[in-house]
Amino acid sequence: MENLVSLESRLDYLESRVAIGDLVAAYGRAVDDRAWEALGQLYCKDAVFDSVEGPSTGRDRIIEYYEKRTAMFGVTYHYPHSVEVTAIDGDVAQGVVCAHAELAIGGKAFWVALRYCDSYKREERRWRFAERRVEQLYAMELSEIPDQMDSFLRKRWPGTEPAQADWGPQSEKLGS
């Protein structure tokens, strides 16, 4: 960012920031609409998506992951709260997106607080995800949030044992 001397470099930087923000917004809409072809186009051909079930590499594997994972959900609503672009260097960039997802699982409301740790790449003149790693602050039924959001084991996916959050306070004194 310190090389933003010329008007052209400053304009490219600003246009890149806007395009990356649009990319992040399009992601949530594509997932919620189950628009798999559109979602695939948001990722580089050799992209990596790393989430609950481990990394998936390449557009086809990434779409397979989403199809499989979202089959367990009813309605979903993903929304980003902030897009922090931490670096842009030519055709590559990094950023962190803070977000929430609302999911219907087994007829119950389920909420997830997320951070997406992203790498972006300009491919075919368009910004895309090169790598997207998901971290969870909490994941639980909406009814559990008042009592469990501050617990040590805040990842409470149906059918799994409660697990430690990926970030945030981890002190044993918070309870279980």
C-alpha cells in the first residue's frame, strides 16, 4: 500500500477494494441461493476452501463441499459485517471478513459467528478467492446463545461434541 504514488496505482487500489467487497457480498448470496455455478466463478480455478471438513481444492471440489454441506440445512443467510483488506500487491491481496450465518438445521435456528481469512487473486481480470479459511467464534442453536456464547466450548454443531472456538477468550474460568 505504500507504493500508491501515482494516480493510476491509487485508482487501481480503490477499484480493487470495491471489487473485493463485491466478491465477498456475492459469496453469501450465491451460497444462500444455492447458485453453485455462480459460486464457482467466485473462486480461482485452483482455489482452496478450508472449513469444517478440512480443505477442498479446485472449483469442482469446492462446489461438491457446498452441495454436501448445505444439504443438511434448510434456509441459510450469510452476511458479512466487515471486509478488511489487509494487503494488495498487484494481482494478489489478503483480507479478513467478519460475518454471521443463520442456518435452519433440523427445524431449529442455528447461528454461527465467523471469520474468513482470505487470499484473493485477480484471475482473468476479475478478483476471486484464491484461498478462504473459515474460523468460528461460536456455532450453536439460537436458543443456546444466552447461556453458552461465553462458554469454553462454543462450537456446538448438531451430532458432534461441543468444541473449543477457533479464537476468542479460551479461559477455563468461562465454564463449559
